[in-house]
Amino acid sequence: MSQRSPMTMRGAELLRTELKRLKSEARPNVIKAIAEARSHGDLSENAEYHAAREQQGFIEGRIGEIEARLGNAEIIDVTALAASGKVVFGATVELADEDSGVRVVYQIVGEDEADIRQGRISIGSPIARALIGKSAGDQVEVMAPGKKLNYEVIAVRYA
């Protein structure tokens, strides 16, 4: 039995959009490229044919991967979460570094959605694991590679 993976509605929509693009654009384009390359004759020394076949393998693999991820996803509507004030999957958390005072904002998302540059951290990351269950005003200690970080939870939002 496969374990369900949490995913925000936004993350699921991004995967659905990519899946649609792969099926409606990328797959037909690579099939045309393969047909075109085949028309050039000898396939054993046809670089265009081999490149197109390799691209087709990548596209089909990605389609299968996205379908599996969506199939195993437990899609969570962040806006429908009970506003308990506690950090949960999907919550956006504002933190203040207790040493420097620098403030950061992170949303806790599924593995596929994580993008630190966009302020989205994976539910499996050390900081997210340390934040789960905390509320505004709580102190959080995170063991990062090579050092210990101390944060204060400033705010928790569900948006």
C-alpha cells in the first residue's frame, strides 16, 4: 500500500498543468520529430532520430511520474484549514531569527512543491519538522548543517 503524500491545491494544479502540456504539446511534437527523422533513412546513424527517441523516453517518464504523484496525493485546501493558530501542513509561517533579528516567511508544502527561493519549504525539511505544532510566540530550535538556528514564530497564516 502506497502512502499518501500531502500536496497543496496550488501544487496539484501546477502538476496538472504540466501534465496537460506534456500530453497535448510535447508528446505530439516528439512523435512528429521521430516520424521526420525516420523519413531520412538509415536509423543506425541518424542523430535526430536517437535524440527524439531519448526525448520521447523523458516525456513518457515524466508523464508517468506526474500521474503517480497526483494519484498518491492527499490534496489539502490551505484556506479550509481550521485556524487553530498552530503550524500545520500548508500554513505560512513568519519567523524571526533570534540571533540576527532577520525575518523570513515560509509556507510548508509537499516535497514536489518545495522551492526555497519562493519561500516554500518541504514538510520533510528540518525546519518544517521543527515548526509543526508550534504557535505564534513559540521558540524553535533547528539543527541545520553545521549550526543550530533559533527562531521565534511571529505569525501563522492559512492562505
